[in-house]
Amino acid sequence: MPHLQSIIHPAGIQAQRISDLWWTMFWICAVVWVAVAVAALIAIRRGRQGADAAASQWTITRNVAIAGAVSLVALVALLFQSVVVGRALDTLRSPDALRIQVTGSQWWWDVQYDNPIPSLRVTTANEIHLPVGRPVVISLIATDVIHSLWIPNLQGKIDLVPGRLNELWLQADKAGVYRGQCSEYCGLQHAKMALVVVAEPPEQFERWLTANRAPAPAPATPEQQRGKEIVERGPCAMCHNITGTLAGGRTAPDLTHIASRSTLAAGSVPNVRAYLAGWIADPQSMKPGNRMPAPNLPAEQLQAVLAYLETLK
Ligand code: CUA
């Protein structure tokens, strides 16, 4: 499924307002540009004909005054619309909003769906699911450096700052799969800090949420069982969490339902077995500088781990 990332295909009310502002600016500036170009061409032509000497001082003053007044009106109009849109972007607030916390780290996104009952909270990574038509408030924080969340089809950018909680309100009005990315340079793999946003009908979203509340499914074959043991007892569990198992690390993406996600390494590659194998065998070749050391598993152990991870739907 292609992931759309475009400011001119708004899929929510906020992005629609930003898009309208952009087109107003585009057309006003286009008209000004054409007017200036035409005036310059006329001036060049008249200059060659020696006609300028005939223009009176009064004509020149009048033309400058008209150009100045038109520019002033255009700039004030743009400023006015810009302020109106800026204020409107913050008007979605609703007590019924879905609350999500997104934490940015070098170079991935931790995503938590809030719930007053702790056991009903859902943790995932690098993929956000949203119900269409419902306001969403995303609380944002960073653990290391400043990042910035940008989902162009849905909203403008907002920074994730260590030690400071920011909030972003948005609403998806059209179902679809959108691509978001980090838009503040945050180190070596800034370009590979993307995320997938899936906007879906509310019933479908609820099904997804319920499925993600469940602990990891139990292994069904001896190979999967062996893979689970390697994950639990090996280096994986130091950083990764898989709910329902002994793996309880919190410093790397949650893997409880890794197989249900569409990408690996924060939107870097599709989530298919070949890439997953390549990633675990040598994470530094796919995304140099990332925080995952190679676990150096023998081939047979790697196959067992892959077989297990693929069951984590
Ligand atoms: Cu995170 Cu750029």
C-alpha cells in the first residue's frame, strides 16, 4: 500500500486549512510575479524607445503609490489569513478526544494509547492508527535531542523537546495510509525516522486497539518456542518488550505485535522476512549509527527468532 505524504492532498480539517492558506499565497504571489514581470518588460521596451524621458514626475509618483498600496493590501490580507489559520489549527479541542503519547528517540517513535485503566493501554512503535472523524490529541516528548513530528496530510509540524510536553491536535477525515516523518535534524539517521499513520473507520480502529491490547500469542511450533527462548534469554530482552513474555526492555521499540506493522526500523524498509533477517543479522548496515548492536546469532538461532517474531501479529 503506498503511503501518501503530501501537503496538497489534505485528509483532515487542519491540513485543509494549511492547504487553503498555501494556495491563497501561491495565487496572490503568482499574480504579483506576473504583474512585475509585465511591468519590467514594458519598462525595457519604453526605455529602448526613449519614451521614459517623456514621463512626467507626477506619473512616476502615481505608479509607485499604486504599486505600494497594492503590495500593502496583499501583504495585510496574507498576514490576516495566516493568523486566522494559525488560531484555527488549535480549535479542535474536545473532551471526547483520543489521547496518544508519542515519544521521539534517535531514531524511532514510541506510541502509547492512553487509558485510565493501565492494563488497557496499548504500546506500539513507528505506526499510529487513528479513527476517522474523531479528534485526537497527541502529547509529544523526546528522550535525547529535539525531533519534530510532521504528518503533512493531517497537520503542520510540532517539535518534540526533551523535558517539555507539547500537544498536537488533529483529526483524520479521510481513511487512508499516510506517511509522517521527523522534520528536525536529529543526527545521523534523521532521514530514516519516519512513521506510518493509518486512518481507518472507528469500528476497524477499535478492532485494532483490542487486538493490540492482547499479550503476545504463544508459540505454536518447537522452532517458534526456541525463538521465544532466544529472545527472552538473549540480548533482545535487554531493550525490547514483548508483553506476556520475559522480554521487558523499554529502551527500544515494543515488539508485542511487530508482525502486524507494515515497516521496520521506523519506516526504513517493508516488514518482510528478508528485511527482518537482514536487520537482526546486521542492524548497522541497514541504518548505520542506530542504537541496536548486532546480536551475533548463529544462523539456526536467527531462523528460530524470525519464525517466532513472525507470529507476533
Ligand atoms: Cu528525529 Cu530528525
